[in-house]
Amino acid sequence: MERAGGTDPGRTGAKTSGEGSGGGNLGKRTAVATYASPQDALKEIEGAFDYWSGQVSSTSLQMCYALIAANWLMFGSIGKILSYKSATWSLITVLASIAFNMVTAYILAEWLRNRFGYAENNRARWQKEFDAEKDKAGVWPYTRKIELASIVIRAVRAFLPLVGGVLLIIAAVMEQTHH
């Protein structure tokens, strides 16, 4: 799930050194002493997670656009695309991916809006939940439904365009063997 700014809603959204720099210290050898506290180390992981989950979303959309263009470039017309089942399915897969992105963005925005309303409508209850959850590893302030949806959405965003790409490659090979 994405929040404004390309970060994942299951996280604080704080901008960290990880954003825009390939995920902070990910992949770099750093001394534990680099972090002043366990919370600082956790913020580093959180920043890297936000960055990379945002990359899944933006790269997925870019790949969809590229595959639409590649289908058109390779085959030149809708008629020719439709004459190859794998090219047709490549285009369908990519268009489904774009539609999936739009629908899930809307649904998640509504779930988060509802969650915000839940907090705003009873601040005492929200404070009580915070006090009960603050030292636990869990999904709060989100819900299990939002957390699970986030995981599934990231997976679909990552793999559906890849399937479209594989189908386009198959169509390209078939096109070349027919000539």
C-alpha cells in the first residue's frame, strides 16, 4: 500500500536517509555503533522498507507503460497484437495491472480514511489502544486487513507486469519464427 510520497502506509512515513538513496544503508557494511539506539536502527529499516516498497509501485507502473509501448512498437497495430495470443495476453495482463493499481489505491485510501475517522471519533479509545500496543510488534495503528492487503498488493504489483513481459517475449519469438 502506498501513502503520499511513495511510502508504505504500514509505516510511520517519516522521510529517512533511505529515501532516494537506494534504501539507506541497505547493502552497506555499517557498525552497530552507527545507530544511537535500537529505535534508530528500526527507523533505518523502516526507511529502507518505505523506499523499496515505493519502488515496487513506481517501477510496476513504469514497466506497464513500457510493455504497452513495446507491444505497439513490435506489432504496430491492434489487429496484429490480437493475432498473437501471447501478445494479446501481455497487453491484457498489463492493463489488468494498471486497473489493479487504481482499484487497490482507492480501496486502501478508503480503509485508511475509515481508520482515521475511527481514531478521530473516540480519542480516548485511540489512546487506550496506543497504550496497549506501544511495546508490541504488531500492525497497530493499522489493522490486520490493511497489513495483509499491503502484502498481497505489493506481490501483485511486482509480478503481474513481469508476467506481461514474459508473454511479450514469447510473442516476439513467435513473430520472428513466422518470418
